Amino acid sequence: MQLIYEQSIPGRRGIKLPASDVPVAGSLPDTLLRKNPADLAEVSELDLVRHFTNLSRRNFSVDTNFYPLGSCTMKYNAKVLENSAALFAPFHPMTALLPGGEEFCQGTLGMLYDLGQMLADITGMDEVTTQPLAGAHGEMTGILLIAAYHAAKGNKAKKKYVVVPDSSHGTNPASAAIAGYEIITVPTAPYGDMDLELFKQAMNDEVAAVMMTCPNTLGLFNPHIKEISDIAHSHDALMYYDGANLNAIMGKVKPGDVGFDVVHVNLHKTFGTPHGGGGPGAGPVGVKAALIPFLPQPRIIMDDEGKLVLENSNPSTIGRTAGFFGNFGVMVKAYAYIIMLGREGLIQVSEQAVLNANYIKEKLKPYYELPYDMTCMHECVFSASRQLKHGVHAIDIAKYLIDQGYHPPTVYFPMIVKEAIMIEPTETESKATLDKFIEVMIEAARTAEENPQALLDAPLTMPISRLDETKAAREQNVCCQW
Amino acid sequence: MNDSNYCPHTPQEIQEMLSVIAINSVEELFAPIPSELRAKTFNLPPGLSEFETYDKMKAIAGENSDMLNFIGGGFYDHIIPAVVDHLSGRAEFYTAYTPYQPECSQGTLQALFEYQTAICRLTGLDVSNASLYDGATACAEAAMMALRITGRNRIIVDGCVNPFSRQVLKTYLFNLDVEIIEIPPLDGVLHREALERLLDDGVAAVMVQNPNFFGSIEDFSSLAEQIHSVGALVVASVYPISLGILKTPGEMGVDIAVGDGQSLGNPLSFGGPSFGFIAAKKTFIRNMPGRIIGETVDKNGKRGYVLTLQAREQHIKRHKATSNICSNQGLCALRGLIFLSSVGKEGLVEIARLNRDKAEYAKARLAELEGVRVLQATTFNEFTLFLAKPAEMIVAALLKQGIAAGVPLSNYYDDSENAMVVTVTEKRSRKDIDVLVKELEVALCS
């Protein structure tokens, strides 16, 4: 497809702008002006609409295809959430920061406050900040809160390490490293969780935090989680909960009850807000009481009369992690999602997400290697090791699935499983969809044995076949030169 | 089982699935969670229909007041063409995930490649990533990028940079061995002599903003040469609408340009989501944070797009990654691209001029008022006023009239009790401006 710039004709206009009703200002000195206008597209509105509509048709999406992408929780995004967010479009965030401005923002501040309370209930925390703009941003915020906690106790120099299991999301060690910590990685035991003995050996008083995903990226709930928390706390290390897999446990178990001190939640996963082709997400962070003094400012609090006000002058705060109050529009959608589903609805979400994952696991077990064969939570991880004997890798199965109309599962993650195929169906898929997907996966396994070349050639039905990633990395052509 | 909740199984289907798993109840699936750890309370209210939910959201929105906005400070009230909502609202865009599988994600990938192109052309720099979270975090990411590139550990920040961006920068870096030096503003612009005294070969980067928080426009070209002469980088935060007419970071010799993309087709929405952008000279591409889209070909030689230079990223490099970023603000960046493509090359120039014309009109009218002095500076669509009374008092009084008249500077700068910044975008009519002038006059007299 042509780029929008390749369709440009000099002088062609899209929209008409409002006429000016004020005098033309005197011109600025040349030293302050750009020499030439930015070479943006010059297309008619219809050309523009066709271009982006046709581009959109070159995407898979939840609304068009099953998307069993492990660790990403690609559930259906209810349409009323979009309508709800649009209601808040006109409100300027700076209004709340003007003198007396909170009074005119009680709706938006109250919504953020209530969302924080509901997320605190779901996660077992004492207070939530909605400022972090994505899951990884929440991780960084959480680790900075932990750093501030240790610094306040005079332990800034002493606390040097963050411990992560080797099955963790890459963002965990990356976030901790960016916040200034060295990383200790603990291997996974044959029972599918962080090796408890090796963990004990890794722990010492210089550890600032332990970051865990629970259930972990193999989809398994760690039965030793309380013991791990107790060991961490005995070294004054705090427990960080990566909320990527929260969809499995709502109403069943609360991270705060099993010893976690800080959590982030991915609103774009568990709480049904759309992923937008890679964002915007939102990563609110919940903390236990001991960490409240360090929360980012402005902090929304309720005064004695039930009015929402902003706290802006707490000297122990870590400061600010985003320009304003976080990805507010995403928060609106998550709030609407939570009140719409309610208590029973959220429990049902977790139950059926776990049911769907176990159903797929049982059905595919005869055809694919299942390295950790036990009851899983919301996702299950297979290995393409049997198919590899025929020269077929996980990526080839992924590409075959694209031809069959399925977005592939996550492949090659977690890194501890060779040729990993990580399937997270979510609760919103029907049994009929799951059954068809299972059939196609079985067909892929059969094709791997009988006609492996067919998998190596896939995809054949897309506008484009497999792409040369080496060429892209070598040439670094990241901007149209046309 | 209660009603749908977007969980489609019938009781019959659930039974069939349980028998495949060879268990009797869904509850058995939660057996791996030790019983003593199970949640004892769960206090959320009962669920609602989508109609009740929407009504409740409408009631919440109704508790906020709509203002006649003359405030900015990073977020701006600009026109948004109808095509932006319609095209970015296509579910194929907004319900897709990060384009890890390029063959079924060419829509997102090509759009983000076009977005990167737009950002490069807007800023006059060589390379852009596929967006960051927001303008404030983009400043912090640019600073960290400069620390990586130079191997130095000192950042100098112009005090005229948006105070929220400066706070985010401090928060990002407080646990690292990095020194941040802020230069207090001099009459609403960078205090150049103070900067010259601080420049030496320990400085990783100097961060400036154009137009700055006071609204002042500066040319940093000669300064960039001075900064480069000590081996430091220039990071500039810019306001994309102003780049319709203002000298680009590229033309000034800036190494890394950042900013908030909200003004490009994203609603105010109480502060988000918007997107941050970052563009740089080509030699710095491997030190850029976040996703980058690159052009390549498929095995038949057909042009296509992929996530490239992924070896910088956390999902490959874990703790050695250039940043921890996973998701960004892809859909908001798409809105930015659609906005820029809709207004087009000439349209952006006209919008920029319209902003300046309206602001200059407002500035001249306000300058005529008794008890108002305008800060002497060249400005775009924001300018600083000194009032005869405390600005906080005046702004609070006008809020009650439904006018957000400006941002008082007292919270952000010393000795600025009477100062405030006024923003005038193309959306404010002459009549709106005249209302502001009249109400401000009344407030100053009372």
C-alpha cells in the first residue's frame, strides 16, 4: 500500500479551517521561524479516509479475530466504555490545579478516587495512585516508592538488589534497573515456580524488593507465595506484585493478603480497556499503608466534608511520574467496566478465564508438549519441541495460525520454555470459538508431521509474507524519505 | 451463573468443559491457591446493565464544570477534525495489540511508520520512535538517553521548562547517581550567562523548552553550538502546533526533541491519554527508548513494516534494555498522524498563525487594562501577565464565572505572586477573548 505521503499532491487540502476574527499579528523575526513548512501529507478528506480505512483492514484485532495472546489478556472491549470516555473529553486537567479548582472537578476527581478504592479492594491494598501510564510505568513507580521507603529508613546505600524469577516479564528487571537497582535472577524449579531453595540463598539484607507475577507467566499460582513474602520481609525487602495476570484471581485471592506491599494493575488487560495497537494502557499502583507517604503528587484525598481535594505538598513524596492524573480516559473505561460487572461479574470473569485456559490445555495436551502439566490459571504454556523434530518452530505454527484467521499465541515467552507457545484465551471467548481454535491447533500439529513445508511457507493469505527483520535493523529506515 | 458480563458460556457448555477437564466444579480449578490465602472479603457493589452504567458515567461527568479555557501548561484546547475520531475509532485499530506479528499488523505498523515520518518532518530531526507515554515522561526519557550516550551524570535544566516535566525528571532520577541542576529563569527566558558558567565536560545534557512555560520563544542555535563544544547534548521540549511556523529543533542543532502530542488530535480528557514524542539525530537511534518501526521487504520483495532494533528492548534484553517501556500510546499517536494528515502541510501553518493572531489580540487588549502588565517577550499562544493583585485570587474569582483565566505562577516560581500565564488557542473567538478582558477588569477593580 502507498504511504499517505506518496499520495500527496502539492496544494491539495483536507479540512477547511475556521476563519479568523482577529487582526493578523505582526510577523516574528526570521531567526525564530522555520525555513519551510513541515512536509506533511496533502490529501483530500476522502483520500485520507480511504487510506486509513484500508490500513485498518490490514490488521487483526479482537473485534475481528480470536487473539489468544498469552500474558496480554486480549478480552473483548465493551462498546459502552468508549461512549463513556467520550463524555469527559472537554475537561482540562489544569483546572483542578488552579486555586479553588478542585470544586469544579468533583466528578473527575471523585471517579479517580472511587476507582482507586475499588482497585484497592480487588488487590488488598490500602491506597492506589492512578498516575502511572502503563504497566511498566507502574512497575517503575512501584520500585521508586520502595526506594523512597528504604531511603527514609536510612538504607538507601545498603539496598542494592531487586530479585526476580527467570520467568518474569522483561519489564520487571528493566524497570528495577532503570530505578537504579542491580538484578538477581532466580531460576524456576521443575514444579514450575521460582526455586524456593535458590530464592532463600539469594536473599540477604541488601535486597530492596522481590518482584513476582502470581499466577506466574507459566500460568501457575505459586503455593509458596506466603512463605516467599515472609522471607523477603525478614530481610526488610518489600514484595512487588506484577498485576499482568490479575485476570485469573479476582475475588479469589488478594495480593495484599499474601504479603505483597506494592502492586500495579494493567487496566488494559484485566479491566477491559482496549489495547489500541500498543497503548494507551494504564498502570495504577496500589500500596500498603507504610508506603502511602511516598505516593506521587498530586494525591487525591477526601476531606471531612466528603469533598475531593488535592494534596500537593507532602515532603516525603517521590514526586510525580506523569504530567497530570494518568491516562484518565482509560481510567473512565476501567471504572465503567468494574461498576458494570460488579462483584459477581468480576468473580465470573476470573472463573471463566481459568476454565477456558484449562479446557484448551486438556484438549491440546495430546498434541503438544506441556512442560508443566498441572492445573493452570488463566493461561497455559506449551512447547513446540515435538514439532521441532520435523523442523517446525513455534514461529511457524504462529504464522500458520495467521492463515487460519487466528492471531497467534505469544511465542518464545516465557524464555525458560523452549519453543514456548503461551495461550491465554480470556473469559470473553465462546466455547465454539475455543473448539475451532483447538481444531486448528491440532491440524497444525498434524501438518507439522505430514507436510512441514506448509508451515514454513505460511502465511500465504496475508497482504504480505514473512518480513526480513535483519534488513530493517541494518538499514534503520524509520522515516519516509520520499 | 448470572447474566452475561461478556462471559458467553451457557451452564450446559460449562458442564461439558468441566467434564473434559475431569472435574466437577469451576471452584476445583482454584485448588492450587492454598485455602488459608483465599480472599475473605470482596466488597464491590452488584453489577449494572450498560445503560445504567452509561447513565452513571453521565452523572459523574455532570459533576464537573465546563470552563471557557485560557489555560494550557502542557495540554491545549485545539480543534479536532471529525475524521480523527472516526478513523481511530475503527476497532481494527483500537482493539489490536502491539504489532509483534507483522503479517497481520501491517495497518498499525504502516500507520506508525507514517507517524514517525510526520514527527521527523515536524521537528526537523532524522529519527523518531513510535511514541512515548506523555510529554513529561518524554523529557525524562530524553535525559536518560543523554546519560547513556555521553556516559556523564549531570543534567542542566532550564527553569523555564514546564514544572511538571522537571518534577517527573527528578522523580525518574532520584535513586540514581545523577545530578540535576536547575537554572532559575531570567525575565521569563533562559538565563544564558548562568548556563555558560555551568557548562563543562561533566554535563550530559542541557534541557530547554520552546515556547517555554512563560510562553516565551527563543532561538537556541548559538547556544547549541556552545553546548556541543563541551560534548554535551541539547534536549528541547517543543509544542507541536507551534512547529507549524517556529524554527525547528533540527534547525537549531538540537540533538533530541520531545514533547506532548495531545494538541495533535487528542482531547483534553482531564489529562490523558495523550502521547509523548521523541525525535533525534540518526546517530542516537540505538539509544532511543521504546518501539521503533522500520521499513523492510517480505520474501517476495514486497515493501512492509516491522518492529525494529528490538535488541534494545526489555522483552529481549531484560535489565540491560535501553528502557523499560513495553506498551506506549500507539492509538494516540495514530490520532496525531490523522490530525496532521487532515490539516496537512498548509493547514498546520494556518493553525499556528491563527493561534498567534488570537494570542496577540488578547495580549494587546489585556495590556490596555489598568493593573495589568505584560511580560516583555516574543510569544506564540501563551504569555505572562503581572497583575496588580495576587493572581491566585483573580483566577479563583474568574473560575466562579466559568472562566479558567490563566495559570498562576506562584506554585511554580518564587516571587511570582502576581504573575499568571494566559493561553489562547484557535478555538477561542474574539468574543471569548473580550469576555475574558471584561471579567478580568471587573475582578481587578473589585
